[in-house]
Amino acid sequence: MRIHELQPPAGSRRGRRRVGRGTAGKGGKTAGRGTKGQNARGQVKPGFEGGQLPLTQRVPKLKGFKNPFRVEYAVVNLDALQALEADEVTPDTLRAKGLVHKHGLVKVLGRGELTRSVRVKAHRFSRSAEQAITDAGGSVELIPPPFGHGRPPAKGNALTNR
């Protein structure tokens, strides 16, 4: 037996019923549409809701989805820290130098080289940046994000019942 010889068992596949072939027999005259009414006559467009504004038109047509809980980070690379020439780097010193925006969280990424020891305080670090800072003799400190960033506590949580 080969693949092209395969067939379903006899009687398992039934042909479709041909309706609308006169008054004799099943499926004649009204041909399963019932009597009278809109659906018994012409063809109704798919999605037609009897004159009511269809669902496809009621749904807002926005392009994409904006996550209200997204946390955005201002990015600083190692080469910027090298050029900064400060022993301790915090988000405030970065803001004072104009390297990050006045609001938001700071993330340190690993592009560039760091040749001197620096104490860096930020909200996030990439693995390569953390490794490079500690290899250069510096230290890394994570700052907890201020309240108001990220997803709010779940409904019924202890934090919401204050």
C-alpha cells in the first residue's frame, strides 16, 4: 500500500445534499431556509445585524496597544561613565550632567570600557555592565524604584486597603 492509495473507509464520507430541486423530496422548495423572512429570500451579508451598527464597526480601530504598566529606563553606557570622571555616580549626578532625563529610572548598559574604579548607583544594570564595573574595582548598588512605577498591587491586596 502506498500513500496515494489511501482512502477513507466506505460510507464514512457522505456527499453534500443538493437542495432546491423542486417540491418533491427533502430540501425542495424552501430548501431548509424555513418560510418567509429575510434569510429565506436573498443572501444576507456576513456580519449583517439587521440594520444595527455591526460589531466590526463598533470596535475601536486603534493601532496597537499601549501598556500602562510599562517601565521605561534612561540608558547610560560604560563609556559615558568613563568620560564622567566622578568617583560616585548616581541618577542625580547623571541628571546634573544632562546624561539622562529629569524623570525616570536609570539603567547602566555595557557598551564601552571602564578603566577606573567607580561606585555606581542605578535602578538596573545589565550583566555585562555589572561585570565590567566590578572587574575595574568599582561597586554596584541597586536603587529600588520609586513608588508609582510598574504595575499597581492586585485588587484585594493589603496595599490597596490603606
